[in-house]
Amino acid sequence: MARSSRTSFVILGLLAISGKQPRSGYEIKKVIDTVISSVWYESNGQLYPTLRRLEAAGLIDIRSDTKKGRRTKRYGITGQGRAHLRTWLAAPVELTKPRDELILKLFFGSEAEPADLIRHLEAHRMRSQAVLNRCRDWSKNAASDSGPHRPYVDLTLRAGLARSQASLRWAEESIAIVAKLSPSKP
């Protein structure tokens, strides 16, 4: 399944779990960037064209709001959209091929300066810590939510916490290992 078609399921899923409360494109993007950012990313360039396609296909509807003199489009999932989402949820998970530039650079590390590799690992460690912090914040904010999707949000949180903690540990261990290495270039 192409990534752009997965974008539609991200949008449909977020609209489905928000109940009857429609969301603006900005609100959808904010949830993606804060709540599910440890597992999924979407750019504005993917999000807004997909919203238009979903609306044209009858999978979402648009409701206009005017607040503070500003007109805002708010999107809600239709019955057809919910059925489309459920079909996708029942389909087997398609695994993506890994592409991790940091791991690739480490693989070729004998050709690099250890200081460069350490710099890359330190940046990775900082990103992992930021994700861990976001997951912890998200966990605190989600504590007050008792909706039917809460157990599933908790599963996602646990995955984000576990992945970011493991990534952080791995980065710290890797920095220590690379720091002990000396350049051994031919």
C-alpha cells in the first residue's frame, strides 16, 4: 500500500476516535506531530491533498466554523469513511522496508572519523530523549481520558515509551563503544 493511501487511514482513524467532534486540518496535524509522532509522520504536503481526496470520495465531510472572524474547515468521518477504515484495520499489516541512514553510516564506520559517528549518535540520543519526553507528556495528558479508545492509546503509548527508551539506551551504549575506537583507516 502506498504511503499516500496510508495517510488517508491516519486521517480517518483520528477522525473516528475523536467521536462526533470534527477536527480542522491543523488539529489533525497537531495530533500527528504530538501524539503519534513516535510511530508515524505526515507532512502538510501529504495531509491537505489527502483531506481533499477523502472529501471527494465521500469518506469525510466538511463543516465550516467561524471563530474570531476566521472561517475554519472542520472534518468529520462519514459512515462510508468508517467502513473504509475498518476494512483497512482488518487487512494484514504491510511491513515497510527499513531505511536508516544512521545505521548505514555506522555499518561503514571504519571509513569514518569516530568523532563524526559520535556526533551522529549524540544527535540520535537527543532525538530519542525528545520522543521519550513527548511520550511521557502524552501519557500524563491521556490519563484523564476514559473513552473507549483509551486501552488502544495506552498500547501505542507503551510502544512509544519502549522504543524511545531502547533507542536511548542503544545510543548511549554505542557512543561509549565508538569513543573507545581509534581510527584504523588504511
